[in-house]
Amino acid sequence: MRIIPESELIINSDGSAFHLHITPDQLSDKIVMMGDPDRVTMTASFFDTIECDVQSREFHTVTGTYKGKRITALSHGIGTDNIDIVVTELDALANIDFKTRTVKDEFKQLTMVRIGTSGGMQPHCPVGSYVVSEKSIGFDGLIHFYDNSKNIREQEFEEAFQKHVKWSPFHCLPYVVSADEELVDRIGFDMIRGVTISATGFYGPQGRYVRLPLADPDLNSKIESFRFNDYSITNYEMESSAIAGLSKLMGHKAMTVCTIIANRVALDSNTDYKGSMEDLIRTVLDRI
């Protein structure tokens, strides 16, 4: 039996996970995730009771009850690098014995729903709509650092995308992963379903030209026109691919749903999206 070295899984002196700073007993198996720590505060305002409220760096965690369900709300910050930290530590909290540093005999499956904001890439994804990431394309390369990623990746989709957009050899190879089907059906049965790109940044990697010229100014138009079977790319964000990929490798259920706050085709945006985000959070809490 492998004993996980202290350098591989750092546990704080209070028995909590290194970055998240929560202990195994403070974690529910139902988790709603979001980038903004303040959005966790908003989510917790809907809870009937609050069990714990922990803040560490950009990671804000509140566990409580909502209509009789024990739920953890957690902020993950921005980017797939943060998701690598968050999902790994959540899995460890559920499935590693922190005293013996060994994998528990009984696997505990987590259900994770990321609630985010996103930019739409298609006319049928207007500002204010909700889009479920049925599939995600990762521009980040994270999943390639883990063994057996080929078992969860959709390689025909990947190859068709690379060919269509004339993918640069200087970029990480994109990977395609599907969200958990049952969870998508349960949470997003009345929402737009599509393919979400997780970019490695907010500006240049999503085709935004502020002052630095883009290496491929036509990338977004090529992305917009891409089709694979019945799928088109609906939106951009920065985390869904890592959540879907790591969760699938670990055996957890996960998906992402976003409210569209900008449409990259129509070139419009809405920074005052509090109302639609509150509605989306309540919907996910009801359905998780």
C-alpha cells in the first residue's frame, strides 16, 4: 500500500488540505464551484444553515444546508491551474486518509457543478442565456500531464478541430472531454447545451486585441465556423475542461454551466449580471 509522501500531499498542522484549508469533515459530497470568492458569499446567503466558513487565498469555502441538502460552496479562482489544485485537494479530502496518508478502501464519489460566466460564440447564445458545457475543449494542456488521459479524451473531435483552425505547433495540444451525462441532463435539461473552450487567458488566448497584436487574428472566426457532427463551439471560459477531465479520471461527476455575459459575435456585453447569476445559482442548488 502506497503511503503518500508529505511533499506530494501537504496537510496543514490543523489537519486541513494545504490550499483549501478545510478538513475532510467540512466537505459535502455535493459541491457548487465558482471563480469569485464573493459569489460563495452570495450562494451561502441562500443556505438555511451554515456549518463552516473558511477563507484561504482565493479559495472561499462554505458548507451548509439548502432545503435539507448538505452542500459545499467553493471558489476556485481563475484558470485551469487553480482547478488542478482544487479538484485534487477535494478528491484527497474525500478519498485519502489524512492520518495514514493512504487511499481509503471505499471510494467516495463527489458531484461538482461549476457555475460561471462566459462569452458566447454563436448567435443562439445571447447575453443572459445559460449554457451547459456538454463538451469542453482545453487549450491549457493540463490533462496531458496525467496518465491514461487518452481513455477520457475524444481524439476524433480533437483532430478535426486542430485541422479546421490550423492549430499552431507553438500551443499546447487541445483536448476534448465530455461532462457527466446524467448530471448534464439533471441540471441543464432546459438550458442551451454546447461545446465550451477553456482558454489559457482572458485576453489574447480568447482573441481579445487590446494593445498587443494577436498571433492569429482569425482564430475566433475559425472557431465560430467549426462543426463536428452536430456540435458547434458555443462559448469561451477558463476552467471547464480541467473540471471535466480531472473529475472523469478520478471517477467523480462534474459539469459546468455558465451565464453568457458577452457575445463575441455580436460584440456586446453586460457587466451587470447579478440577477441572472443569482437565478442560476438557485437553479443549480435546487437540482444538484
